[in-house]
Amino acid sequence: MKRHVALTGFMAAGKSTLGRKLARALGCPFFDTDDLIVRAHGAIATIFSTEGEAAFRVYEQETIAERLRQSAASVIALGGGALTVAQTRALLRERAYTIFIRVSPERALARVRASRLRRPMLGERPTLATVKRLYEERLPHYARADYVVDGDRRKDTAVIADVVGWLDTRRFPGNR
């Protein structure tokens, strides 16, 4: 039985912000895999620069697997590249409803530039061409999500209502 909701999408799509709000609406806990990795292994930018992307993906997969083993329903915000790992995709297919928060590459870039977070996959000065290339590489994985919600120019409340409505049709086991 699928007991979790996993939010996926490109970096700066709003997975963490919307995840907290969705968890509150569903009455279940929220977990951000990037935050869990930072607590266990240190800054993501440092992991990328000292250990490489492959090591980061291993930490990410282990973190997601640990969360999915929990029996209590939860909302999990995945990193933007989490679905690039086949084992992670398989675990999520089995144990979670995956929701793709779709935003345009232009919106993602604007949010990345407005943020103070360093995004190792985009380099020091992200360009639209770099964002579009990475977005297009990941899009086939995002597109396989159980549900796709437009997060580009909608209020968070509308996105949350959309997702909750879809989850209600699946009888998601939140504690509402």
C-alpha cells in the first residue's frame, strides 16, 4: 500500500514549501530529503565538491529508502535529481504517490537566482540554457509521476487543494 506522498520536480519548484503545507493539510509529518542529508552528511555543495554527485545520489537514495520504510503516512520533498536513480524510482513506485510539481525552466531559474542556496548542478552563474538542458534531461522521469500539478503561476493554496483532491480519490491514508 502506498503510504507516502513524494513531491518531485526541478530545483526551486517549491517542493519544500508546498510539502510543508500539504503535510499540514493531510495531518501527517513532512520530511525534506535535502535537509535530512545535510544533517547526516554535511552541506550538499560540499558533498558534491569533495565526494561527487554519485556519492550524493547514494546518500539521497538511502535517505529516501529510510523514510519509505516508515509505516506512518508522510509527505516527502525529494531533491530535483532523485528520480534519476532507478532504484529510487522503483522504491517510490511501490510505496509512495509521486506528485510532479511542474514549473517552467524560466520560473525555476528566477527562483534559483533569488535564492541564497548554492545549486551545484547549475554552477556558480546559472544560465537559462543550463537550466533548460538539465530540466530536459530530468523531464522524462518527472513525467512518470502519478500526478502532475502546475506550480508555475498558481497560489500555493490552489496547488495544495488540487493535490489533496487527487489524493482523496486515492483514499490516501492521511489522518484528517
